Amino acid sequence: MTMVDPIENPKLIEKVNEEFKTRKGDKKYEPMIAGPLPIGNN
């Protein structure tokens, strides 16, 4: 797959989103390092 494929075929994006949700499951992202946000984001 190339970057042009989703532009030419929008249904491909739907398939990719479905696959992502299937692989991800119910997992929630948890950062490995706890603490305040980086200085640039405060």
C-alpha cells in the first residue's frame, strides 16, 4: 500500500480503521513515564 491508495480508494480508510480497532481491542494507552507535561505544552 502506498500513500496514494487511500486517496484513490476511500473505502480503504474504513477497512484500515476497522483493523486498527480490532487489533487495539479494549487496551487504553498508558504512558511509561508519569509526571508533568513537557515544558512546551504547559
